[in-house]
Amino acid sequence: MNKRRRGRSRATRYALCGFVLVLLVAGACTNSGNDTSGDDGPVESGPTTTEGVPDTTALEAAEDDSTGVSGPVEVAGLSGVTSVTAGTSHSCALLSDGSVSCWGRNVSGQLGDGTRVDSSVPVPVSGLSGASALASGDDYSCALLSGGTVSCWGYMGLDQDGDVPFDVEGITNATAIAAEGGSSCALLADGTVSCWGTGIGRGAPTQIDGIADATAISTQCAVLVDGTVSCWGGSTGGENDPEPFSVKGISDAATMSGGDCVILGDGTVVCLESMPEFDSHFKLQSDLQSVVESLDGVTAISTAWDDGRNKTCGLLADGTVSCWKGELREGEPRSDTHFPRTHVFSEPVAVEDITDATAVATGIAHACALREAGVVSCWGAVEGLGDGSWEPDRPAGPKKVQQITDATAVSVGDGHACALMADGAVSCWGDNTSGQLGNGTGEPFSLVPVPVEGITDATAIAAAARRTCAIREAGTVSCWGEAAGGTPGESPTPVSVNGIPDATAISDLCAVVESGTVGCWAETPYPVTVRGVADATTISSTDFGPACALLADGTVSCWHRNGPATPGRGPGITDATAISTGLDRVCAILDGGAVSCWDEEDSSARFDWKARPASGISNAVSISVGPASCAAVSDGTVSCWGWNGRGQLGDGTFAPRLTPVTVHGLHEAVTVSTGGGYSCALLADGAVSCWGQMTPRPG
């Protein structure tokens, strides 16, 4: 259940982030957990000054549909504000009388007023008084109260979600709080730190071992009384979390923000770079830091992390505000031996040495291209490249997958990929923690392709998050990996899907059969026929999202794959020619090339979707939906819209867009595919260009 809730929170973030009203108040930056002011367009990695912001002015970043941010305007109905904090799509202000008011999205109760009704104006948090500090995560906020207790409201991954504030169990002597994403921490009066939420603790507060004299905290690090900084990660939770380590080179830290930027004693700022997820088998070295150049005299800072990128704003002693984005860049030293640096491109970058691609497939962190000679080349996450090497610092660019010489198709999952061979065999490589390589060895990964056991007659393949399925020559379906047969558990070798005798198309755990009916086996050992679908031609589905079938008459039927196998009346489309589904969104190319999209959040319990046109797009030839949605058009251009925190819209900015924008510099795109935080286009000359965030860079 928690996994579903978190996924929907992220979808709300990129689909509706234009709704958020971000408040910046001078002197209030120190307790901000997720400052979404980073959505105001591109910000250089060095600081830029926000002019005209004296130390007593409240500013609201109100987003315009076409340009991102229209500029500072006053938030109505607020007076006596002493600090402010912002989550993904809501903001809260602490008032001088100890009360708190919030505004923005309220789907998870993050306004704390006892309702789930959004509000564009501040509403009081119900029953809260005596607050002295605030911190916000994605869909929740917390307040430090007099006496040292902490109250939170909204969704934060605990069993006790709240439309109104609830006390955090066991916290009675807190002096400061921090929040980020789904994790929260409290600094206690004795200098210890306790954390809870989706990081360390995962529920009731858990004390961070080895921290006994902290003076300031984030959700991953603490400033200690001697001016040093210790960090503990906080992404895996539980007893296997690594012990805190000391960050090298810092001896005079004064304070820090929720996003791991530290103010030194002389007013300069040092930011700790992206801290990857810890694994009990790996130790992260401790020199993850970079000095923010040309910036001193900082009195307060606020930082928001976006999967490795940060947007930080600093309040200077003269009352001005400077902001900057940061990520590991070319020329900067790497500081660990397991995780490669992250590269972010807000405009397309050509993938090196690929001039003969015939298809491109994207996953969460890596992509692969099928090439004319039947070979496959991949780029991105190290374990998914299939070239036999485990070298994070090797030269960037695509790597030729070993032993693949006659591939006819390639499909990419979260951390693995599979290729269909001309003779019907299937080979897979990369992550195998759920058996998604299908070779039955139980090894956690393979750096080179391994043949899927018993598959010699496949005609089509589809790789999902942690599993793969194949249509066999006789029309049967076999799957391997996580929940391959429709029941919980892992199948390291292929299992036959019962009741699918003559499949013609496949997508994750659903198949179209020759009669045009659709069967899905998401949570059952036997396929469940989708009622009311009799003439489907293609199908599209994703983990935790809706499934949709394109019917022969151009209509589209959709249903939630993990819910009742009965579609609603559909989005009212009668002339669709292609469809693509994402986590909570579906888009269709219509006859003539127009594009219409609909969101799961627009539907009732009956899944009665309502389609809306994607303005300005005509003559679309390819569509792909992810955190961002992109369409390739017949003139060779690509237009994208939606979430843009990693530059996946390709327009040179990091601002989300509610309407499509043209990807810079593409003029001969044939197809487009969106990954977890990036997008790639196959060009007419066989080249491939990608944009967004990929590790390592594609070219």
C-alpha cells in the first residue's frame, strides 16, 4: 500500500506541480525541507542573485502555464509570518502567535485542516498552537512545539496518516527538526538525533547511532559541536544502515539546511553532493562536498533535492537572495568507488558512435539501441550495459553488448535488458535480484547476456520493472522474474501463463489474444479476461498504473490493472491510432496526428477518464509517457510536457510545463522513448539523441 501511495505522490508532483505556491521569506530558509522554487527555470550551478528581495519581503512564486514563473506576488491573508516551508505541492507559514497556515494541494491532507480540499489561499492547520519551527517533506509537514514535542500532518509513510496534526511517538525534547522527501529527523536536547518516515526508522523514531553532540541537522547529516559534519545516508533504513562517517575537510561548520548544504563560520557555503542509496555491502567515502563559489556572508539557506540535483537559495547579510543548482559535473572529483557520477542535460546530446540504430528502448536508468547489424548497444547504469565490465569511471558513451549478433528486438526494464534473437532465443543481462534474467542461477546480476532457460521460439518480448515476458511461436506466453505468473514471489526461470493460447501482443502482465480479447494476470495465477473488450489491437500498461487497450474502431478502453478487470466508458476518443501509458497518465495519437491525454486522477472509481488535447501538437508519429510525456512529429521535431526536474523536456530549462514545448535542436526524429528521468529520440539517419539525467552520460 505504501508503495502505491508514494508512486501517486510523485505523479501528482510532475502532473500538477504548476499548482504549487512557493513562499520565500527572508530569515525563514533554515527550516525548509523541500523548496520547490527550483521550478522557476534554469539556474546555473553558480549562484545568481534574486534582485529586489529585501529581508522583510514575502514572495510567492506563482507559475504561468507557458513560461514557468510570472514573478513575485504577495501571498494574500498572511501577517506576522516568522518562517515558511514548502513541500512538493504545498506551502506552510509559521505565524508569530505559534499557529500555522498552509495552502496548495491537499490530496494527502498536507494542509492539515481536516479536509482533502485544495486551497489557493492559506488555511489554518487545525488545532495547532505553540509551534516554533516548521519542516516539510513531499506531502506532509511537521511542527516543533513548545515542550519539545513534534506534530505532523499529511502523508509521510507512517501507519498514522493525518488530515489533522498527530504527535510523533517518543519525541519529547526536540530542539530542531528537518524533513526531506518522506524522511524526518529531530535534534534532541542531549545532542542525539532520531529519524522516522520512509528513510531510517520507517515508522517510530529511531536514534542514529554514533551521533551524540549535534547542533544542527538535515535528514542525512549533522553539524557537531566541534564544527565537523557527520552523515549517515538514511535511504535504506533498518539495522543494516551504515554508521555515521565524518565529512572530510569541514572543521568550522555553523549550521546546515534540510538539503545538506553547510554554512561555515565565515559565512561561506559548502554543499554535500548527491548521496546515493547505501547498500550494506558498500561504504561511501566521505569527501562528497563542493564549495559554492563567489558566495559569502550567508545567514540562512534552504535546499531542495531532486534525485541528485539540488536547488539551493541563500539569504545574504545584505538582505539579497542568491540561488544555484548543483550536481556532479565534468572535471569535479568523484568521491566513491561504486556509484558513477550523474550527468544532467537540459538539451539533447548525441549518443556517441551510433549511426545505424533501428530502435531505441529506455528504462529507469539506462537505454539500449538495436542496430542494423543485429547488435545492441547500451548506455547509462553500469550493471545494465552488458559489455562485461564493472567500471564506473570508464569513458562515457554506449557499450556494445557482448555475444549479441542477430537481435531483432530489445526491451529494457528497471535494471536489466533483454534481446530477442532471430532464431527465437532470448538473452538478458543486468540486474537479476528478482530472477528477471531467466537463467535460473540466482546470481544477483550478470554483466554479459545469458540465455533465458528454455526459450527458443519467442516472437515478441516485453521487459517490465523486474520481470520479462515473451510470446511464444504457438501464441502462448511465458514470463520470468518478479510476480511472473501473477502471484507474489520470484521465478528465476520462465513459467507459462495459463489460459493465454494465442497471444498477438503483450505489455507487462497483459496480453491481447487473437480474438481481440485481453487477459491480465497481475495478481492472479490465471489470467482475468477484461470484460467488454472484444476487438483490441494493441495494449499498454505499466507497474501500478492503468492499462489501456486500443480497439480496432479507434476507441480506447482503460482499467486499473491491479483492480477490477472492467474498463470504464473510456476517455471519449474514437479515432486513436497509438497509445502509451505511464504511472498515472495515458496519451493517444489520434487520426490526423493530434494528441490527447488523460490522468488516472481525473477518473472516478469507475475509471471514467476525460481526455484533454495536448495543445499545439499535430502530425504526431510517436508517443511515449513517463514522468514527462513526449511526442515525435512528422516534421522531425519532438515536443514534451510534464515534469522537468531532470531536464527531460529538453527545452534548456528545468521548469515543469503544462503545455508542450519543443525539444531544442532535433529536426529528424522518427520515434521517441521516455525513461525514468530522461528521454531519447531515434533519428532518421540512425543516430540517437538523449536529454535529461543519465548515469553516466550518453555521449
